[in-house]
Amino acid sequence: MSAIASNLQAVRTRIADAAKAAGRSPESVSLLAVSKTWPLGHVLEAVAAGQVAFGENYVQEGVEKAEASAGHSLIWHFIGPLQSNKTRPVAEHFAWVHSIERLKIAERLSAQRPDHLPPLQVCVQVNVSGEASKSGCAPDEALELCRALAALPRLRLRGLMAIPEPSDDPAAQRAPFRQLRELFEHIRASGLPLDTLSMGMSHDLEAAVAEGATIVRIGTAIFGERHYA
Ligand SMILES: *Cc1c(COP(=O)(O)O)cnc(C)c1O
């Protein structure tokens, strides 16, 4: 078995164990393999091990991999910061965007989504307490942004995403995930049918699953440590 295949199996086991510990079904959590910085060959090794959904942070890199793997029916998720002058290739090549933090970006994605593709699935990125990056909307702006997104014709609003500050303490890991889940429940109670909580990475997926994650975004634990040029 390749290293990527055995890493994938180990990650799937971690997800299943965390789900069971939380009284959830393992199938309620889907695994997004974050392939940023890794070549297409690594993606195809993961595909051979049964992985279908991949996440990318950089527009050009993601578009190149999506085009080069077009015969494999993969599902590409854009999870990185998105500038307004880069929305078109994202609208044309990705199935999901997790990192919507302002309405202007969402309006451009909706306008640029090609008619022959299904609506773009989107999550609002929220800057929960202790956010590592400075990105994401403020928690008290999330409901209004969700309402505006839900009205855009070529987007389908699915849920919320966050990237909390890394921590080694399991209790500290859970607090921001809980905050995101409570916000998700509040928005659902306001009448928007959200079904997706995109939270949890290699070091904290157990805490995220315990707090209700439905998509975990895992890079390092599958592909190894990234090296930036
Ligand atoms: C890189 C990245 C990940 C994967 O992080 P790992 O720690 O390598 O698992 C997940 N989500 C986002 C938004 C990322 O940028």
C-alpha cells in the first residue's frame, strides 16, 4: 500500500473513532483531502485509494489540477482566501467554495457560474474567537451574509467554515468549534436550511467531530508536511 493510501486509511479510522465517541455515525462526516502544494501524482494516489473530494487554497494551482484530472470526476473545493479579481476561474472549475467572507465575492461567483454547471455550493467563513488567519466575517455578521447569499441564483448556501488557532489542549480546541456550531444552529433556527459545518484539520479533527463537523479538511495527515517554495 502507498504511504498516501495508508495515511488515508488512518485518517478515516480517526474520523470514525471520533464520530463513534460522539455518538454520531461515521458517514455523517466527510473527508476533504487538502492537496495544496502537492503535485497531481499525489492526488491520483489518493484517488486510487478511493478519495474523491479535494481542497485547494490557491486559484491557479487548483485550476491546473482540476483541469489535469478532468477524466476522474473529482469534486474540487476552494478553501483559501479569494480576491475579487480571481473569482471567475473558481466559479468555472470548483464545485464548492468554503471561504466566502463578503457579499461582493459571492455576487461575482454567482454571476460568473457557468449555466451548464450546477449551482456553486458555498460556506461562509467565520472568524470565531482565536482565529489563526484574520479572514472570515465577524460572528455577528454571519446571519445577514447568509441571508444575502441564499438569495443569489447560482449559489447554494450549505453552511459555515472556520480555521481556529492551533492548540494542543483538547478543551481549548473544542471551544471555537462549539462557537461555530452554536452560530450554525442559530442561523438554522432563523430559517436558513444549512447542513454543513466545515471545521477540523489534521491536528484537531477529533475536537471538530465532537462538536458536529460534517466536513473535515485534512492535508498533512494524508500527504505529509508541506514545504513552501
Ligand atoms: C491547509 C489547510 C487545511 C489542511 O490543514 P492540515 O493541517 O495540513 O490538515 C485545511 N483547511 C484550510 C483552510 C487550509 O488552508
